[in-house]
Amino acid sequence: MKRVSICVLPLAFVLCCGLFGQVAGGCLVKGKPVTLGGTLSRVDENGYRQWIALRPTRPICALADPADQFDDPVDHVIQIQTFDGDRVDIRSRLNRLIGKNAALSGKLIEWHTGYQRAALLLDVRTVEATDADGMAALSIPDPPKATVREVAAYDITVRAGRSLTKEAREVGTDDRLSPVGDYAPHWVTGGDVVYVDCRDGYERKLISSTDQRGFCPDDDLCGFNAYPANTTVIKFHCAKKMR
């Protein structure tokens, strides 16, 4: 395995010192605390998945976790998937620093499933800006959340092929509703099965589907395979539940 030295950007300083002593023979060790510097970017997998990546200042390598018998070493990693563990402050700081330089501290981990989208995954515990642009971005409060209108009913159209698109329209006015992710949330399993639903408080009823292999019973799980060879079109109705 090729071994490389790496530069770390802790806060406003540039230190080329083997990641604060966490490097073994030039490579990181999975499962051990580490601080990595680089640029944050948002990865959009054709509408199916979105996640935030750290692009380190130089390619890195990592030794296998000695406590994980299924783990393997990796080399020449140029993109690391970040994991915030639903920590709201961490997620906020990651989002505000997209496109900017940052220093992230945490542990490199493995999931061994399709949920891991890069060769390495960093369970992030701290996020710091490393230059004036980043510090300015962190000083600005989070933007207000988009307003989600309460409507009596709306229809959803989902199109899945090489990319995934969704459209929500209010019944009666035919007005397009946005952000569509709030009206038609979806998630993708590690096995590339897509689930889509109405927003909380609404009942779902299938209108039509071109997918003969998928499943979408009324007001239950509605799933289909990601990246189908032939475009899948699913339409369903969302009606506000009666109290």
C-alpha cells in the first residue's frame, strides 16, 4: 500500500506533522481520533442521495481498524464522506462551510453497507473554519427554513431513471409546491431501494405506477429500485388526515 504524508489545517494554522501524531507510518488508523483539513462540498447523486464530502488537502491512506475483522486498508483517498449523527450544530456548520476550507475532527469509520458512499467515512465531532471566508460564513445565522404551506390535498409525481425527480402540485389550484422534499420526502436504502411518502399528517393513495416490480400500497411503504433501466413514473395523492 502506498504511504503518503499529509497536511492538516487545524483552525487558522497549517501543520504538516502527521495529523497530531495519529498517523501510523504515514497512514491514518481507522477508529482513532483524527483532524483533517480540506474543502467541503455537497455531493448530489442524481437526485437520489445528497451528502457532504471533505476533499482533503492531499490524498490520504488509512490502515484497517484492528478491532474490525472485515475492515480493509484504503489508499489515495481524495474524498471522504461526512457523518453528523443528527448532531444539529455539526450539520449546521458543515452546511455553512460548503465550498470553503475547514478542519474536521472525529473518527474514520466503516459501515460495510451501501450507505457508505466514499472509501472513507468521518464521524464528525467538531467543525472549524480555517480562513477568513469560512469564519465569516460561520458568523452568519442559519437561513430561515422554507415555509411549507398547509394545503388540504396535493398530488406527487415521481420519475426515476438515471436521475430522480419529484413534483408536488396542490389539488384544485394546480400550484407547484416547494420545497418538494418537504411535501414528498424520500430516502434510499443501502441496497438502492427508494422509499417515498407524503409529509407527516397526510394519507397517501396511489394514483398510478409504471413499476410492476415495486410496491406502493395506500398509506404504507412505497418503494422501488433506484436507477431502473426504464424510467419509472409513480403518481400518488396526499390528503390531510382528519382529526
